[in-house]
Amino acid sequence: MPAIVGVAQVITLGNSSVFHIGDVYKIMPFAAAKTFSGAGSFNTGEQLEVINKTSSTNTYDPDVIDQPISLNM
């Protein structure tokens, strides 16, 4: 079903952002990233108490390619 969209104001988009309104056939990324972090790394808020006795981040990744993006155009 077609979408009827009014005014859309986009101030900024990042380097690998996707702006999508209405029907779409295919959305493909042009960039990919992998982030490794230890326990409690992305905690946000007030009065946090993070207790990590022994923390280890496993970065062993046997598959070389996680998401191939070479043919996305």
C-alpha cells in the first residue's frame, strides 16, 4: 500500500545512516562496525554502582566476515 507522507524535515544524517519513509524494496548498509567492550562499559545514569570482580572480554572471532557489504550500491 503506498504511503502518503506530508512534510519531513531532516536536519542531519550520519555517514552510514538510513532515512526511510513509506514503502521500500531493499535497505542495505554501506558500512559496518564491530564493538568490543568489557562489563559495565555502556552503563549510563545517576548513582551507578558497578562491581566487576574478574572481567574479561572475549574477542575471539573465527569467522572473518560477519556482514559482507562489498556489493551494496
